[in-house]
Amino acid sequence: MTLHIETPLIESCTMSVTSGRSVWLKLDALQPSGSFKIRGIGYACETCLSRGARRFISSSGGNAGLAVAYAGRRLGVPVTVVVPETTTERAKELLQLEKAQVIVHGTSWQEANAFAQSLIDVSDAFLHPFDDPLLWQGHATLIDEVFRSGLKPDAVVLSVGGGGLLSGVIEGLHRNGWSDIPVLAVETMGAASFNSAVRAGHTVELEQITSIATSLGAKRVCEQAFQWSKDHPVRSVVVSDQSALSACERFLDDHRILVEPACGASLAVVYENSPELKSFSNILVVVCGGATSTVDQIRVGEKSR
Ligand SMILES: *Cc1c(COP(=O)(O)O)cnc(C)c1O
């Protein structure tokens, strides 16, 4: 038993026709917590529990916090999530629905995170949203499932925030003997910390996040993600917020699934038939999902841009 589910892998007829190649979707938007994050966080939480943790602590008001809250409820472990004042009512509501204790502290994530760290007791486990080898091991199950299905894509398209998903997917490619399959690492403008790292030759701290895709808003990617850019064929792609939002709308029409702009960024690469796809005929898109957007937010976001 795992806390994540094995998600459907389907060929998208509309997206295949639009881009003139086979487009396969790994539908992690259908995970019980609303995003792929439960794969790694579920695995990390189970591991921490087996090592004696009595409480899980997170400082994420987004999909990572939701995954911790879900995992804690399923495992019968209390969860505390510290979020800054800027967190939306909806995000807090979703956390409370999963029975997490929500503490609002500070005006920025840095302040909330510092407070969360100060709460950690010897019997508590702190779950990082992207920088933890246990997380990458859990995320890698996404590729194990694709491998078992018998489909071998010639490229993988995924979104990058702090680089946890990227690190896990590449770990999965390698552990299944697929180290030759390139990865297109997609970010939005204003949240492109992986792109900055690749350009600079080392990880870089962005001054601020200006993208609407808040789930991609890690100011600095983890070292492992940067390391993979040297040890695996990875191409960095940056799209606009507008492209990500339009892709969310089209995807809702095509597949009746609402995803966050963070996920829309990857879908945009296909819908806009990015030149980066040129040499590929059979691509796998990680539909990473996201539970914090509403249809209204996607539409309002689009109009205001
Ligand atoms: C967390 C998240 C990402 C980015 O994942 P990282 O591991 O931080 O790179 C992308 N999309 C969604 C919906 C997410 O929740």
C-alpha cells in the first residue's frame, strides 16, 4: 500500500493532433491530494513514521502542505502547517479539510518557515517541499509506472519549481534504464530559477517571484536539480504566464481536468508546439496537477494580462 495511487496514462487525441506527434499524459492531477507531490511526500512521511515521528510539520500553503496533511490524516499522525498571512482562504480551507492544524505566521514564506523550524521537537518530522532524497525516490514511482506500461517515450515534459519533480523523474528514468531519454524542464517567466541556474553554471537565488504560477515559485532550485542538468540531457524551457493560463483553459476543455498554471506551463509547450519538441515523435507530459486554482482564478488571470 502506498499513499499515492497509480495514475492513468492516456494518449491525448486533441494534443496529439495539435502538435503532430503522439502526446501521452501521466495524469497526476488525479492523485488524492491533487498533485504528484503525494508520491514523494507520502513516501517521506511513511519513512519518518517508521523512524518514530509523532508529528509532521510543513511550511507550505500549497500542494506540498496539502500532501503532508493528506498523508498525516491517512497515517493517523497529527500535522501542523505554518503559512504566511498571504496564503489564500481557499488554501487554508483545503488544509483544514484534511484535519491539519494551520498556523498563520509572518508576512512572507521565509517568516512562516522560520517559525515552523522553531517548532520542531525531537519527535517531529519536518517535510521539505522539494529538497529531500526521500521525496525524489517517491516521485520516481511515476516513471516506474510508465515503464511497466510498456510505453517508451522519446522525451519527457515536466514543470520545475524547486526541482523535486525533475530530480525524482530523472531518478526514475535512470533506475529503469532510461538514462537516454531527454527531459524538457518548463518554468514560467518570473519563476525561472532552474533556467537561471543553468545559465549561470550554479544555483542562483532570484530576487523575487513575479509569476502567477505560485507553485513554481522557489527562489532557488535544489542542488540535485542543477546537478542533473549536467548528468542528464535536460533542456530548460521558459513560457509566459499567459501561455500557461491559456493552456489550463484548453486542457479543461479537452480533458475536463482543472490544473494550476504551474502545470499549464508544461501543457503550453505542447499546445504552442514549441520548437524544443521538433525532434520528438512520442512525448510524455507529466500532468502534475495542483489543487489550489479555481476556474475563476484562471479566467481572471487571463483577462488581467
Ligand atoms: C510543487 C509543484 C510543482 C513543482 O515541483 P518542484 O518539485 O518544486 O519542482 C509543479 N506543479 C505543481 C502543481 C506543484 O504542486
